[in-house]
Amino acid sequence: MTGWQVRPERPEDFDAIRQVLVAAFGDDEVADGVDRIRASWTYRPATALVAVSGDEVVGCVMIDGCTLTGDAGERPAAMLTPLAVSPGHQRRGIGAALVRAALAGAEQAGEPLVVLEGSPKYYGSLGFRPARDHGIEMRLPDWAPPEAAQVYLLPAYDPADPTLRGTVGYPPVYG
């Protein structure tokens, strides 16, 4: 028994999710971004998940929307952001379980891939690969190494599809 379970987020979870995000990231910036995501076209409720222990929200993850623009035009794409686990519940497999559940939801929705910017070591252990190796570019913050741009290929991915290569475009909700 893990002592926690993963399920879709509910509106009554939003305050607790904010608390997890602030505790994990140390300020309101990411939590404010999640509020903006929920109010935009990028919000995908089916892949906005929480980990709960009893009645307490101890982690959260979202797969939301972005665009992928290349020689073949622009198309919507899926992006994993953010992932957070309360500091007192970290290193118990909650983050990995959230990511796996979110990826399963993206697969069920027929997504061909999921992009993210994050730790190559952590996300690499979950099956993410360098985005550049698959023709995908991301504009990263100055502090992020190029390897932070990553992609997870799902069963619907077709390497011959030219619309699955290009530059990730962040919606205005990301500021």
C-alpha cells in the first residue's frame, strides 16, 4: 500500500494545490500560472491530476496545451507542467506516479507526444528524451541546460509526420 492515490483534480482541490505549489516552488509564481492555465484554452482537465493521502492533496501535475510550429505549419501539442510534491512527501514515488498517470491520460486522448522543460536526470528516468533528437526546439530560460528540453513519445507518434517537428510555442498564460 502506498498511502496515497492519484485522481483527477477537482475545483475543491484548487486551494490545496496552490499550497503544494507554493511549498514546492517557494513562491506564488507557478501557482498563479496554474490559475491562468485553468482559465485558458490550454487547460486539459482530464490530465490535471492530484495525489492525495487521506483527504490531503500532497502532489499535483498537469498536461496542458502549447503549440508546435515548423515547416509544416502549426499544431496543438501537449506539455507537462507543472509537477509538484509537498516537501514532506517527496522521495516516495509520488511525482513519478503522477507523471506516469498524466502520460497515460495523454495517450488515452490520442496525443502523439508530450514536451516539457525539466531535469534531464529525473525525467529521463521516466522515459523522456532530448527534444532536439526528435526535431523539437524549446526556448529555455538562461539557467536551463539544453538537455532540459525533453519529449515523451506516445504510441500515436509518427516519426514521418512533419507537423511533429518544430519549435514549441508557449501560450500567453505563461507570461
